[in-house]
Amino acid sequence: MKRFSITTAIVFLSAICTFAQIKVFPVSDSEAVIKKNAFLYYLPQTTLEIKISVTTETLVPGPYSKYAEKYLCIKNVPTNTISDVKIDNVDVRQISQPDPNACFMVVCDNDANINYNSRGIILGYNCGESQEDTNMFAESHFSKQSSLEMPVFTDYGVKRNFTGNTDTTYKVVEVDSVFQKIPIYNKVIVSKDEEMKAEEAANYIIKIRKRLFKIVTAQFDTSTPPADIDLMVKELKDMEKHYLELFIGKVVSETNEFVFYYTPQSELAEEKVPVCYVTADDEVVTKRVENSEPIYLVLSNGQSTKEVGNFYGRQFDLKKKEKEMGLYYRIPSEVSVSVDFDDFTYYRSIMTIPQCGYLGHLPADLFKNKNLKVAFDEKLGSIRGIYTK
């Protein structure tokens, strides 16, 4: 009887020693039950931050644009506002954050020590103190394009803005029994109309060109040339430019930066995502409108982990699916990332994105070793090392 009791005790202790020290369940598992010494951890995922710098150039017609051909012989001058959008720069940055679809519950004994950062992403198993994560996820936002400030066209006239019109009326008077018409002249001061001002501005341009021609060809009133010829030439060219703008218009430009965020999904193969749209009025908007062209974020998974997933799948099938699982980890995948607009690629790169790769788990039996240490990559969720001493 005593021998039977000793044998039973040995068998019981052996059963305790062979029982796995850790069990891991996805939080989506309907059979998972919170027990003592149970806690949660996340694997990381990558969110892409797309920054697009856009310059909008707007041609604003001059107030005298319709008289450019008549007084200056300049043809085809735009009479309507014309805008054009140009993408100056595109930058894509990776931001690490907890993956809500890769959250797991760990049930372990009192000796296990899970290390994770302030956001719950696992850093290691029995690897010492937790570390503070400095790679925080920036809040998503969209920088709305501000309206362009229309330029002010200054009146460069050097004469009065008023002119005198003489009206002639007649008064009938009787002189020596004869009726005669006597003219009466009335001078009325009126404001110059638009065409009169345009003609005056065109005459100033011609005068400036004449003066500039005399200076360049050394036609001076004195035998000694002025000492500040370069300054005179510069000022005359500036004046001519300002007067010409009254006819041909001004071009104003404004640069804005737009920021968008997108998180690739785990089942990614190839994807073409419209990040934003450029409208017919050359505005950048987040939703499609009529006659708008999309700026695409194009993703293509390199499938570098496809064979790894197939291999482990065959192994699990041979074991008829493991019931007990250790810590989950990731083998990230290489993803081609590009930003395209109007059949032109403005950005292209290869990025390592964890959630697009293979999601696996360590064998539960491995955690029977109390000296086991497992180190995880904080941004990728992959295993950096497994140590048994």
C-alpha cells in the first residue's frame, strides 16, 4: 500500500512537471476564459503616413486683358482665371502601433515574466524590465488647402483719373427780328472708363520701352553717361513688368502639405487605394467628386512569407492542429509601395510590413523550460532571439 502511494505521488509530480507553463489564446477565441495570472499583449502593425506637397499655380487675368491685342498687339491673352496643380514631393513614413487584430491572452504560472511597452506591444519573455516606447502613432489628420489670395492690380497711372468732356447746346435768341442759334459750351468732368485707362497704360509701356532703348543704345542728353545706368535699366524693366501685368495677368503660387494615413490589411496581395482626389478646379479633397482624378497608393505584397505559411500549415495538419499554443509572433513581409497620379509615379519604395506577413506561434512545450528567454522586435513583432540559459 505504501509502495502504491509513493508510485502515485511520482506519477502526479511527473504530470505537473510535464504540464506546459504557458498557454496563449487569441482574444477572438470564443473558448478563451480569463484565469489567474492571465494578461493581454499585442503584436505591432504598421500604418503608412503619406505626406504630399502640392503647389497650386493660378494665373489671374489683368484688368485690361481684353485690350491687350488692340493697344499692344499681344494675342491670346487669357481672360479667365487658370489654375494648375503640381505635386512637388511625396514622402511615405512607417508608424508602428498595436494591431487590434493581433491581441492575445497569456495564461502562465507565477514565474513567467512578459515584457511589453507602454502600449501593450510585447518585447520579450523573461527578458528583464519593460522598455518605454518612443515611436508613438501620430493622430490622423487632413490638412485642408487654404484659398489663394488674389493679387492686387495697382493703378500705375501718372495722370488724373478724370477727364473733361465738352457738351455743346444751343440757345435760340432773337436778334433784330431774326432768330439765331447761339452755341453754349458746358465742360463736364467725368471719370475715365476702363478702355481709356488701358490705352493710357499701353502708352506708358511704349514710353518706357523708348526710354530703355535710348539708355541701352547710349543716347544720352549729355556727353557723360550717367553713373547709375544699371539701376536705371533695372527700374525701367520693373516698371514695364508691372504695366504689362495689367494686360497679361499675374501668376501666384501656393504650396500646401496634405497628410493621410492608411493601414494595410493582413490579407494584402495587391491593392490600389485612392488616397485623395484632385478636382477640375485643382483642389485636393478626400472624397471623389465629379471630374476629379485620384492620387493612388499602390501596394504589392512580395509574398516572401507565403512558403513559410504553407510549410507550417502542413505541419499543423500533420499534428491535427495544436490545441495548446505558445507565444504568437510574426514573420514580416516585404511590400512594394508607390504613389501614382496621372500615369506618373511620384514615390516608390520597398517596406517591411509585419501584418502582411506570416502569423505563427511557438510550441507550447518549449515553455516548459523555466530558463527560456524570447526577445521580440518591438516594431515588427518578429523573434529576435530564443535563449535557454
